Amino acid sequence: MVDRAPPIIAETLIKMGWREYDPNTDSPDSWHLFWKSTRPTLGEFSRTLAHQKLAHFPKTSLLLTKDNLARTIKKNQSIFGVVYDFIPQTFNLPNEYNKFVQKFQKLANQSKENQIWICKPTDLSRGRGITLINDPNNLKYEQQSVI
């Protein structure tokens, strides 16, 4: 693993019986999978042996943070329609704050039921910083968030 590979990748491979390459104890050619978040260089491709694989998925950064994932899904919704209609409407804050407030007010006018929205910081994980709000006036965020 190099760069900032998603922890889920390492966890999954380890559960499958793989172990992470250790340059201090393993021979230089003993690795089998090289996971890299950036495109491998031509030199890296040319030095691989038959048993070695370079793993890189282009533009994975578009899926790794909540705000980029929301943008990517919105873009695909506009292109492919209902095929991407599987998540609740999402707003990136602060950029889409006005759109969120308009949607909130529209839903409030349509129904007497109390709305609950989930606000998540884009760069935190494991539930840290998540808040539930039922009124845009209660919205407090100190960093970019997705609601």
C-alpha cells in the first residue's frame, strides 16, 4: 500500500489471508499486489514480474470523500437518470446551503411531519462530527459538510 489507500482495501485483503509487504523483511520481488492511488509510472509497469499486479482505479478520489461522492452521483444522475436514483437528495455545504434551505422549506410546506436531516463533515470518519437537524437554523458546521 502506498499513498492513502482506503483502509477498507487493506482490511479486506488481510481478511482474505494476504499480508502487507514489509521492505525490511521481504525480498524486493516478493510482493504480488501493488496498490497505488495515483497512476503507476511506466518504470513501475516495466519492472513488474509475471506474478505481480499493479492496482490503480482512475479517479477513485471522486468516491473517497462524501462531498466528491455526492458530486459524482449528482453528475451521473443528470446523465443516466433513475439508474442513479438510489440515495436521498444531498447538498454540499456551504456551497449548496441556499438550495438546501429551499428544499427544506418546500418539504415543510408539503408535509406537517418533522424533517430530520443528517449533516456529516466531509473529512471525518467513523461517525465523528455527525449531527441531526430538524431546522436549518440549528445547522452548525465548522468545515465542509454534506447534508
